Amino acid sequence: MKALWAQRTPGERRLLLICAVVLIVAAWLVLTPSNKGGAELLPSAEAQRKAEEDAAKTAFYRAEKERLEPQIDKLAYDKPAAEVIPTVVRALQEMAKQSDVHLREIKPLRARRTGEMTRVPISVRFSTAAFSKSAVAFLYRLEDPGSRMVIDKFTITAPDPKTRIVDVEVQVALYTRGEATTSEGGA
């Protein structure tokens, strides 16, 4: 055995030692029992109770989905996002006209798929003399359930000292059952 070891070069000896250490560690990992990765088995009664709780939760969520489905149908569009955008732009312009607000920019943002629905955000910018009743009326019209839009966020700049003009940027979102096919662009 000593003769075989002596015939090896120092590099081969190191390699053999490393292989021996790796084999010992691998054998130790394979042969020692480990409960780190797996879950322990529950007693029968507790497992049965947990299964019943899970079944009750599943039934509750199914009933909740069936209850909410008609409401979702009223609030979501059925067309793809690219087909909905022109309709929404016209609706935003009509709301602005009714509220006496002049829209400076309507910009559809990137649509994203969330589960079964596609979320379509739209950025709307306008200016108003101070934060007036017309701006508040416009925001209320956006949040009306009939508009099928929700306000995600809005930013109001401080009024200009001379003109008292306030810039408002509102990000609204709508939901559609269609595919997410829109890209960024202005209207």
C-alpha cells in the first residue's frame, strides 16, 4: 500500500484525498436519517380534522367565487385591451367634459395579465385652477361603478404661485377578460 502511495505524484495524492473525503461525506449523508426536508405524519384524528377544514375552506371559496362572478361580469370588459382602449378614451373625454376639466394627456400603459383577468392601467393628466370642484367631480366620475374604472393613484403638484394652476396626474385601471395586447402610447 505504501509503495502505491509513494508512486503517486503530489497532485494525484491530493486528488485521492479529496475523493476519499467526498465519498465519506456522501456516505454519511445517504446513511443518516434526516427529518429536515419532509413533514412529520399527523395522528389520524388530527389529519381527518385538517382535511375537513380544508374541504370547508374550498367550499367557502367556491361559493364566494360564484357569488362574485356576476359582479365581476358587470365591472370587467369582455373585449381584449386593445379594443377597449378607444372606448375608454372616449368615456374619459366625456367625463372630463361633464366635469369641466381639460385633459392634457391620456396614455395607456402596459397591460398585465393577472389570473383570468387583464389589468389595463391608463395615465390621465390635466391642469386646473387650484384644486377645484371640477377636478373633484372628475375624480368622482372615474370612481363611479358605471365607469368600470378605479383610481390606482393620483399626484397633485403644488400650485404655481402666480397662476395658481395645479397639475394632476391620475392613474386609473380597468379590467378585461381579453388578452394583454396593448403597448405604451398616447391618445
